Amino acid sequence: MKNILFILISSLLVNCGGNEAKNTSSLVDMKFHRYNEIDELSNYTKISDTVIYGNNEEPKHSILHLKNDLNNLVIFNSISSDTSNDKRLFTILDTLVIPNSNKSKLVTIGYCQINQDMNENLIAIVDKTDSLIIENIHKVWMANTASNKIESINNLDEITCFNEWFVMN
């Protein structure tokens, strides 16, 4: 009887707590002009963003990289024009949460290539380096503009990433 009472009280506490944090999947389909218009993103800092042109004159997609104390949050968006004010309107298509790891790794977006073909859609976790070419690539995803999803790439053999902060002395 004590075990049942303990389980009931524990489950009640677990269910009542944690209402502050929303699952990032709840962000999908939200629209914004600036990411900080979304309450769930207010505790994040912008690290970088990039637009994806593909074969279009105007970009149709973007990737936004945010970070807080716990996580890197990568947001894959579609881009449309807001007819009321001629600003870009972003709609969240998919998200990727990458827990902050040690300081020797970083998230890089748009600085990798597949089969020597530069690909602005690639997101990677790599080791920091002082070299131009990054030796250790740990994980790679692609923001797929056809499926509107961030998809994992398992075969890293043909992936090369470049150090976006490389400076020749």
C-alpha cells in the first residue's frame, strides 16, 4: 500500500512540474519575423543564421542556430514574404536540439561538403581546430528542402568540413 501511495504522489509531482519547458516539436509551424518574438526562445542567444537559395533567386529556407546554457537549438525554417510589411516571415519546419558538450566541440552550419560539393544545408558537430580542414566530424545532419525535415546523415566518409574561423598567419 505504501508503494502504491508513493507511486501516485511521485507521478503527480512529476506531472505538475516541468510545465515551463515546452518540447521543441511544439515550435513547428510557428511563424515569426524575429526569433525572440516566440516566448519559448526568449532564453536563447543567436549564434548564426544562414539562408538556403537552392536554385531560386530568393531564399526559400533558412537555418537558425541558437544557444542557451544547456543546448544548441537548430531551427529549420521556410521563408515567405509578409505582404503587410514586406518583411521576411519565417515558419518553423523542424528543430534539432544538440546538448552543449565540452568546449572542444562546436556546431557548424553551412561549412561542410559532400563529395567535394559545398552544401549550405549541412549541420555538423565537429572538434575545434586551428586548421582549415576539420579532422574530427562527430555527427552530421542535412536540412532537407524537399521533405522539410532535418535528417541524420550516417555515412560520414564523403563529408569534409571547414573551419569557419580559420585565419592564416
